[in-house]
Amino acid sequence: MKEISCKLLVIGAGPGGYVTAIRAGQLGVDTVIVDFQKPGGTCLNVGCIPSKALIHAAEEFEKVVHAGHAKSPLGISVTQPTLDFPRTIAWKDGIVGRLNTGVSGLLKKAKVKIVDGHARFRDGKTVEVETEIGQQVIRAEAVVIATGSAPVELPALPFGGPVISSTDALALTKVPERLTVVGGGYIGLELGIAFAKLGAKVAVVEAEGKVLPLYDAELTRPVSKRLAELGIDVLTGARAKGLSTKGDALVVETADGAEKKLAAEKILVTVGRKPVTEGWGREEIELDMAGRFIRIDDQCRTSMRGIYAIGDVTGEPMLAHRAMAQGEMVAEIVAGHRRSWDKRAIPAICFTDPEILSVGLSPDEAKKSSREIKTGLFPFQANGRAMTRLGEDGFVRVVARADNHLVLGIQAVGQGVSELSTAFGLAIEMGARLEDIAGTIHAHPTMGEAFQEAALRTLGHALHI
């Protein structure tokens, strides 16, 4: 094959990689992007997008089932609801396919050359790509490593047979009768709740003392309540030891040291993700590491001149929107613009039921800054829009400095609160104070009014509570 030369080479076409390439192309940078799978990476193909499609389908089905088995407060009655799961999966796959096509179209529009295959560094400026028709050599002035992350495998529960990863869970062709989830973090609970709504009997095994251990108890309490309502068995302080002899159950060591078997058709392991730092020739170049991640500076530069790294491979939080923001910045730096990473906050969302949203510092984190703080919480039980949607279980909470009322963090738990993430993020990014939020007119009736009311309550004069 003829050797390719370019100004910018992007390894990995996930959210971070394809955004880097598109923005670079828009700026007139000669760009090549390489990946062995369809554009969109884990997020679009086997993560964020398909999981949210499955979650939505599960929510809709659960609503119909609830209407069929109880007296609906809305006066809706349905008999014998059924689920055509293959059709659900086909709808989910159709969305993924449309977005794949869309990303490919955007890359072509930006005049980015797409190379399908596995990339491997030969040296700091040269990459070999194994394609279906042979080896392609690419030389670049700058390279962006955007190789993403992969599910963590437990030694006692290697993937295969009944033991599945989140990727496998999204490819199931039928709803398992019994599903045991190992790991009570956001991925495990999102999928566990979805499958419970679709009809599976679900159990969750979490080694820590509570599910969603990275969030405070006030935020996770409504989720724990909902898990019980859905009939999901939760074992905290428990450790998965392996499969039973017959392979039809998970052997668990409970918090009191006893051994218990949980019957399961499928065992979903969601104990975290690891950066993909192997398989692309890292040993051929000299990159400083920060533990298991690639070390970068505030411009995503690695220890090697001309090599950048973005996204999950560079550390926490492993979120698609972080990778996208990094990628846009790097593209502009390569194009000669002056940029650096100065983001104040990165929103984090759990698409559980109810959803959890956090931007900036929690009350405990803010207290560690040695500053006196003020917090205010407004419950959705006092929000008209939430009540009309039967989603009043939850709240919005604001954390601010006591001296100048600068907002340090905003959290929420409730139905659909993920859609408030932009408002929360914008408030912190713009350096809003409590008076700014309280003085902004919020439309009525909306869930967003709880944001204004939380700020008013922090100031000491909420209007509707």
C-alpha cells in the first residue's frame, strides 16, 4: 500500500477521537482517523446510546405493566401487556446504525480520511495499521491516542458462558429469567433496573456497604427505595467468589462471612472499566504513566513531543463528554490556537430510576476545602411539574460558599433530572452565585424550578416550602 502522510493522526474513533478529527478537519488540518470498529466507539456502539435505548424501552414497558396490575392513578387500564424483545433490540440497533452513519458522514464532510483496522506505533511519528487488505503505514506530525477503555474482568468470573459484560448484556436476544449483577455502581444498576422492568428477577452484589458508593447517602436513598419496589435483591458488603459447580448460580460470601448461592441464568459483571493501554504499541514509544493511565498536562500533551492522549485512557472521570471536550481542545491546539483545560466541572449522571445528577463539589467535598459552606435542598414533592409526572421522589441540592455565595456544586435525584445537567454545568462554568440562580426567571411549571427554589432556600427564603 502507498504510505499516507498527514498532519494529524487520531487513533480511536470513539466520542473523543471522532470529535478531535471533525474539529481538526473543520480547521483545515489534514487528518486521518483509525479504528477497527464502527465510528462512535464504546459509547455509541455498545455503551451510552444502546443502554439508554434499552432503559427507555424498559421504562415504557414497566409503565404498561404497572397499569395492567394496579389501579392507575391516571385512570389508565391495560390488560396482558407483552414484550417482543427481539423487536426492542432491533429498534435499539437501528438507532446505533443511524448514528454510525451520521458520524461517518460528519467525518467525510470535514474531509477526514478514515482507515479501518488495528493501529500500532512503530515510532513516535509512524503508525502501522493492519487492514483487511494489508498493512497501511501512516506518518503524522501529531498523533492523538484515544483508545478508550474496556470492562474489567474478575479472575474468579472470567467472561464467557453465563458470565457477561455490559457489552454482552446489550446484545442479549432474550430477557434472562434470573440476572445477578456483580457491582452496584452506575453501570450495574442502570442495566439491572432495566432488566428488572423487562421481567427478569434481578439480584445485585456489591462489595461496599451500599450501592453507588461514590455518591452520598442522601442522593442514593431514593434509588435504594426504588430497587426494593422493583423487587431487586441487594446484597451489600458481599463478595462474589465464582460460579457454582453446575454453573447455574453465583457463589457469594456475605457480609457476615457466610456463603450463599444466587441462582442466575446470566451473571453481569460490572466492577469498573480499565484504560486500553496495550495492543497499540505503547512499548515502542516512551510515555510517562500516572498509575494505569497515560500522564497528560493541561493541553492533553503526553511526555513525548507531538503525541497527545484524551478520554478514558487518561484517567477519571471516564465520561464521553470529557473525552469530547478534550478532543475539541487538542484539535484547536494542533491547528495553532491557544487552548488549555480550564473546565470547572464535568457533569456525572447515573441513568438509574430515579436518575442521579452531580456537577461540581458535594457538601462533603466542599467542606474539605476548609471554607464554610451553605447548602439548600428543594424536594420535588413541592414541585408541580414533578407531581403531574408522578416523579416527586427526589430533590435538587445546591452547595455554595458561605462568604460570597459562589456556587461550588449542584446535585439532583429524580425522574428526568439528567436534562438539568446543562443548566447546572453552565451555572458553575460561568461562576454563578446563589443570587444569580435565584434571580433568573425559571419557567413554570417545570422541574427546573426546583433549581431556583434550592438556591432561594440556601439564601434562606424559599417560596414554595
